[in-house]
Amino acid sequence: MEGATTALSSQPFSPESQHSHTNAIHGFHHQGRHGHATLVSQLDPSLQGLDQASPFTSSFDPQLVDSSNVFEQGPHQTRFHGTQSHAGHAPRRQQKNPFQQPGQFGVLTPPGRIVNGSLVQHDSIARLQQEHDLLQNAEPGGGKTEGHFANMKVVPDPPNLQAWRKRLFDVNEIITMTEEEFQTYFPHVDNIYSHRSTQRYKRKPFVSHYWDCRLKGRPPGTPKSDDPTKRKRKRQARERDLCDVKIKITEFFPGARTLLGPDFEAIAANTSETLSTFLPGQSYGLATQQPQHFGMLALSEGPRLDQPGNKEERYYTIQRVNGNGGNGKGDGVAGPHKHTLEESDRVKKNSIQRHFLKEEKQKKKSQESTQKTYHKKATGPALATVKKHSKDDDLKLFGSCFCPFVQRVWIALEVKGFNYQYIEVDPYKKPESLLEVNPRGLVPALRHGDWGCYESTVLMEYLEDLEFGDRLLPRGDAKARANCRLWSDHINRKIVPDFYHYLQEQNTSKQIEHATELKSDIAKLVDAAHPEGPFFLGRTMGFVDIQIAPWMLRMKRVLTPYRGWPDPEEGSRWGKWTNAVENNGHVKATTSTDDLYLDSYERYAENRPNTSELAKAVNSGRGLP
């Protein structure tokens, strides 16, 4: 550059030299329609790609050319002039600039932004937009993505979060944010705004994203269908004209300030205007347009390092571009929201909240996939009994294979030899047929003709009162019958709750307390039983035996593996009673394989939420439902 200046100034200034000087300048510029200078790199693409092998060479360094004096020439003058390589006069050889590249007709193209020792030309900005656009849209055909927030950070509680949210909600002035700040805080307010469009500029290192307030009133979309068979969606119409606030987020790519130079501030503030390409006659960081001697341009001093984006980092500006005016009318004048930040939070959760809710849901789903759940179909001998009683009958038992209360009534039906239909239902997906009998949807439930009833103990007494088959209560002995009812009540009020308290308790010390209570209440029942047995009243299974039988089975199949419940002592009255129940043919006919109970009661052993109405009652200290 210094050599070029010396070469020019050492020549005497004459009309001939002025003409030569003008022609040389034409080798770098051409006159536009409005008399503005246009870079060679902006000319027809067919002229690009020529290198120094061209017969034309440039006489001057294009960085030293002043565009202000060149275009005061007639419209018919030749745009490009050069000197043949064999001409007698040859320009002084310039010191080679490693960052200058040969351009059209040997003219050196203006230097671009230097990043890591490499030259980034203006025509590479489109590529930079694609590579650096943080708020990029989902790729077509690429499947489901995170939309505009694929690259955002997930910081649940950054410093001064509420102050930042309030500031980004109000947007009372242009907000400048570093990439770190934008990635951290904007996902916390994206529930306020809804992305509408993105404007990409052909040759500028930034992109503009336009967002509307999410509470903006919208007209209805698809017209309602007249098809009577089409299922109608439950939709709540949103009120119209709620809010008209719009914001623009301008995303500046790394080095944007260096590329745009001294005109950066004006360009950044007017990106919504006619700036689809670099404006003709603008230097954009290449050189300032201060007139110098002989029409030379002085090199730009460059931006200050204390300005945003000067250290090659990305940053963002956020400004309100439209909104309701102060008079509450949508007059296009930027104004505040018509609602509060709390209202936006009520309408929709932000990306951070949705992220953690999604994680929690996936975690729960993953756990559920590995967790055992209740069975919906009997197994083993119980399955054979279900198939045997699958035909339609006037007497119907609604039951679930894992439920001990159902097994009570089921055993009673088998002992008495009733003809009945067993209907397996999922008590957590209550069928209408069950709700007709029991509005609460609980099993067991019994339907006899056009009459129905529920509650296991009540149903057992109903079957007994039908006076069909073997008797469960002593015939003609009112005192013995009352005694059976008394100890049946002891089972329901003491032993059954003790069983579930022990199984559901997660604290080890409290588990020991519940185990002690269970053993004590069982001991009271054993003391009231016939001393020889093996059943409660002696040699025949009766009402009290059927009441306790399902929990006898589950003590071995559930309490032992989950809580370490001990087996009955060999030769004890409790051991003799348990063996008699286990080996009874009617009990076996209603009992599934051990794994069904082990799987179905894992929920209780882990005390999972919403396990059953019974589990909720036990946890709350209420009586059994």
C-alpha cells in the first residue's frame, strides 16, 4: 500500500496521467444506475473466476480507490479499461497481500473478514447463515425436532431469572444479549411469544426472526364439518384481539460488526427495510468513505472491542416492532401487552418447564416399562375354572383374578356348587356392565337376574341365605352363627388392614411394628378357633375360613418374598389351619400361579401412587372402602 502511494505521487500530475489514472480506476468500479460505486464481486457471475492469467492487469490497489470521484463521468464511457501485459509501461510491483485474492480481470477483490487466518468473503454469508443460525427450523423430512430451540441451553434457575423474564416480556427498549444470555434466558419466555416468520438476507451476516404474542386473537381455521358421524373435537375458542405485540429478534453471526464496519449501527437498526443485499457505494468494513488525495479511500479504523460482537461472538438484539398503542387500539404504534406475564404463564408453559415435564414423563414411562403390574387374566387352576364358567348364566360374578375380596365370593360359589358365569374385568377400566351393578366400579359384584349387589361379606351372606348347597354357617345355632360373624368382623377390621399396612410401609422400623400387630391379631383369631381344627369350626370349611383364606395364601406368596414373613411353625394350630386351607380343592380351583400374585402386588410393596382405593385408604388411615 505504501509502495502504491509512492508510485502515484512520484509521477508528475498531468492530463495524460489523470486519464491513465481514471482508466485504472475503471478496472475496479463500474457506474451504477444511480451513480454509486459497485464492487467487481457484485457484477455478472459470468465475469467472475478469471485470475491473473488474464491479459488485463490492474494498475492500482483497489483498496486505495475512492469511489466518490470516479462516477462523475459520462454514461457512455467504457466501464473496464486495462493495460496489455506486453505494454511498455508496467505498474510498480506491489507487496503481495496473503489475504487478497485475484478477481475479475486480475483485479484484487476486496478483503473480507479474517477468521482464524482464513479469508471470509461476503458471498459466503449465506453459508454462514445456514451454519450459524441458532434458531433454525426443523429440516424437512428429518422427523420430529425441537423446532426453534434445538440448540438452546437448559438452565432451570439462572441468576436474576424473574428480572430477565419481566424485561423480555416488556421489551421497553432494544435489548442486546450475548449468545450465552440468549440461550439461557429466552427459553424461559418462549411461552409468551409464538414464532411467525424468519427473514434471511442475501448478503448480510444476520437473520431476523419475528414473533407474535401468543395471546394474539386469531380467526377460526378449518370450517366446521357438517358430517354427523364425524367426532367433534372439544375446543375452546380464543377471544379475538387480545394482544397485538410483536417482537423482532435479530441474530448477528460471529464477526458481523467487523463485516459491516462503521455502518453497522444503521444497518442493524433498519434490517426490516430495503437491505436485501449490500447497498451500493457502502464500504461495510472495507474502508471508510472519507475523501482523500487523488480519490483514495482511507482504511477503516475498525470497531471498538468493547462493543457487542467485536470478539467474533454471536449476539442478539430484541425489540418491539408493533403492538397496541397507549389508547388500547391496534394502531400499529408499539405499545405494551394487554395482559400480564402471569396470564401468559397460565396459557402455556415455557420450553424449560416442558423439557423437565417431558423428562419426568419419559422417566416414569421407562420405570413403568420395567415395573410389574397387575394381571388381567387368571393363570393355573383358576384359569381352568374361569373357562369352565365362561358361559352366560343368570348368576354372574364380576371379578379380578388377583383380588382377595373376589376370591372370597368365588370360593363360596365353588363350595356351594352354584352354576354361575365368571366375568373377568379390569377394575381400573370399569366397564358399564360393572357400573350398573356397583356404581363405584369396585369388585366383587354379583348380578342375579335383574338384581345386583356388592361387598364380599354381604355377598357371602346372600349366597348363604339362598339355602343352596353346603352351609357356611352352623344351621340352627344362632350363637355359633353370631360368633362366626363376630370373628369375620375381626378379620375385616384388624387382620386385613394389618396385612396392607405391613406390605405398603416403606420404613423398616414401622414394618416391624405392623408385623407385630398382624401376628397379634392372627393369634387372637387362632385362640377363638376350634382347638383341634383344622378349620375354624372343626373338620369342615365354613364362613370364617373363607373370609381369611385369600390372605392366608397371600402371606406366603406376597408377604414372604416382599417383607420376609415367616412360614407357620410346624405342628402349630396356625400351621395346621393354613395347610388345610391351601390343600382344599375349592380354594385351589380359584388360585392362580404364584407369579401372578408376586407381580400384581409389587405396586403395593412399593406403595406406588394410585395403586387402588384400598391402598389410598390404608395410607390415609381410613377404613377399608
